[in-house]
Amino acid sequence: MPATSKAQQKAAGAALSAKRGETKKSELKGASRDMYESMSEKELEEFAETKRKGLPNKKN
């Protein structure tokens, strides 16, 4: 399932980075922290790999 906004794609990328141990979990805030806790690495990859071109900044 692809991300529906640029903000969602960016949050998924941050959560994925923390899941892989590249950044600290304590650095996550808001939606990225929620995604980290509730989604698998595979789900986060699907959101994070979404192309940003044509996506709205925020989901309505």
C-alpha cells in the first residue's frame, strides 16, 4: 500500500530507519513513532518507497 501524502511517506522513512537501527527510537516524534510501534518493517518499506512526485503535502 503506497503512502497517500508526502508527510506520510517521510514519517514512514523515519520509522523504517529506526526499525533498522540507523537512528534512535527516541528521535522519533508523532506519526513516525506510532508507525514504528504498529507497523512491520515490510509495511514501512512499502510506504517509504512511494514516489513523492504528485503527492499532496498532507492527507485531507
